[in-house]
Amino acid sequence: MDTLWAPWRMAFIAEDDAARDERNALNNVQVGENADPDCFLCQAVFDESRDKQRHVVCRTELTVTVLNRFPYNNGHLLVAPRCHCGRLDQLTDAEKSELLQEIDHWTSILEKVMNPDGFNIGLNLGRSAGAGLPGHLHWHIVPRWNGDTNFITAVSSAKVIPQSLDALWELLVRFSAETG
Ligand SMILES: [Zn+2]
């Protein structure tokens, strides 16, 4: 499945020096012991100064929630433990509990903000199951609308994402702050 990006993505294609420096800074993060410096979720966990650039919408004591940079659909979130681990049996009971609370919390925020008809929520465990980042567990929350498997998707295996990630990040963070 390809994703068709709208014109705001031109900012990334026509990257200037400042933008390149910014991108390098995003990928050059001091991470803690047992974390992976090349893992974008560990980078999000350990660099709290660039939440906007990374589209981090929420941190709790044991979890981090980010917008998926390569969304299957508008509003696609990833909920992950702070620890870099790829197996469910590596999670503590407290992490399991907090992860489910965050999935619940963000599903209901997406419901209020985006008014979807349903959700796909799930975990791809291992590369053969489709995990793009098998070393760091993350749950996908994908809002669905009736008919979102639309004409373009059906004829060309591509999908149009109608809202920019920056705008969506602003919307979700603002809503979350207002509603507690
Ligand atoms: Zn990681």
C-alpha cells in the first residue's frame, strides 16, 4: 500500500540546510541504558525537547504516544511502552495496565475529535507479522470511516491522507490539554 502525500510534504522534499540540521538533531539523541539510539520510539522517549517535531502527543510514567509518520489512515496513533522491548512477556504488569489505559484514553479522544465510525487497534508482533520496528512494542490505533476503502484505494492500492500531521498533532494535543 502506497500513501499519496498532499502538497505540504513539499517542505520535506525541498529540504534546506536548517531543515537538514533539524532532522539530524532528531536522529541524534542520547538514550538510556537498554534503549536503542536508532529506534524512533526510544528517541521520542529520551528527547522531550522536540515533541512537536516528533509528533509526540502524550507521555505517561511508563508509556509514550506518537502520531504514525506513515499513517494507514488519518489519525493513526502508536502507543508504546517507554522500555525498548519487543516481547509481551518483557512488560511488567504496571506497563501492561498503563498501555491499555492509554489505548483507551486516545481511542476516546480520537472518537471525539475525528468522529470515526470504528477503529482497528492492534499489535504486530515480530517482523513476519508486519512489525516495522520489531524491537520496540507499539500498538496501532487506526480510526476508520465507512467507505474509507475508497476509489483510489481500490484501484491503485494508495490512500490519500487528508490532514497534515502537524495540524493533527496541534488538534490532539490541544484537545487533550483542554479535557485533561
Ligand atoms: Zn526503542
